[in-house]
Amino acid sequence: MSSVRFQLVAALLLTSALAVTGCSTLGTLAYFVNPNDIPAEFDELSGKHVAVVCHPVVELQYSDAGSAREIAQLVGMNLDTHIRRAEIIEQQEIARWMDENELVEYTEVGKALDADIVIGIDLEDFHLYEGSTLYRGKASVHVQVYDVAEEKLIFEKRLDDYAFPKDTAIPATDRTEQQFRGMFMQVLSSKIARIFYASDSRTHFAEENLSF
């Protein structure tokens, strides 16, 4: 489901809510003129050369190495779209380095690829099923931001037990595993990327309240 559809659904819901609650016309107009009402938690990527690296913990290295790289790819694409003047290093370059080297510190890949900033994402848990017949994606990630020149951690955030859909599960008969996995990866990656840019609460609401 596209982000455009998310925003349209959320906008309709918000419009209905405003009609019921009677919010002021001025406040409503201000909201729609500047809808990015959730500020970035870390907003220092503009003008920087940025590497996004997602690395599965030991227990997931063989089962979810591909998922980790896809998350890094999708997060990087989100950042490239939403942050002006940030130069996001191509995932092919990062994957090539990862294939040829053992990752010990995130700053190592940053130095090798001439990055200013490394966004390191530890993928600590990732699965698609709740039981054997229901889809419900769950993931835990530890996001870390490093200043490469200073070799210093400058920001971190945990997303523990993030679940999609939020309050329900989807019968596996309703769609293929590939279809559900694609949706979960998009929503999870968007959640991570929005740490770094101001975003619209309607999008957050729509993603959290999707109906299937």
C-alpha cells in the first residue's frame, strides 16, 4: 500500500474527526498548510555523506541477512527522498564492503566509504508469523548514529517489539508471504527513517490503523 494512499485515508479520517469535534478553522488550516507536525529526533543529516548499514545479530545472520540489507536499502531511499542535500551512499557499495570485510565497528565502513555519518541498525529480532496460520510482523531494532571523523556515537534509539499490524493479525490465506513481507518491510523502514526527518502524524496514524 503506497504512502499516498496512507495519507489520503488518514486525511479523510482527520477531516471527519474535525467535523465532529469542531476544531477551529484557523487551527485546521494551519495543520494542512504545514502537516509535518512530528519533528525529527535527529536532524543533522543535511549536507552529509551518509552510510546506512543494517546488520543482523548473530542469531539472525543466516536467516535474515537479506532482510537486513533490504531494510538498509529502503531506509536509505526514504532519507534520500525526504532530506535535502544529504548524500546517501549506494547500498551496492556498502554490500560490497560488507561481503569483503568483517564488521566490528560501524565507523569502519564509514571510513572505508568516506562517509561523514553512519546510521547503524542492529536487527535484533525479525519474524512474519504469529502462530503458523497468521501474519503479524514483529521486529526489534537498535538504531545508532556515528560521527565517523570523531569515531563517536552521537544518537541512538531503540524500537523494541514493533508490530505490524498493531492490534491484529492477518490470516495467511488472505495474501502471499511475499506480499505481506513487502508491506511489513515498507512500514518498518519508514518508521526507522522518520527518526531523521519531520513527518506527518496522519501518515503515522494510517500505518498504525490499516485495515485488511
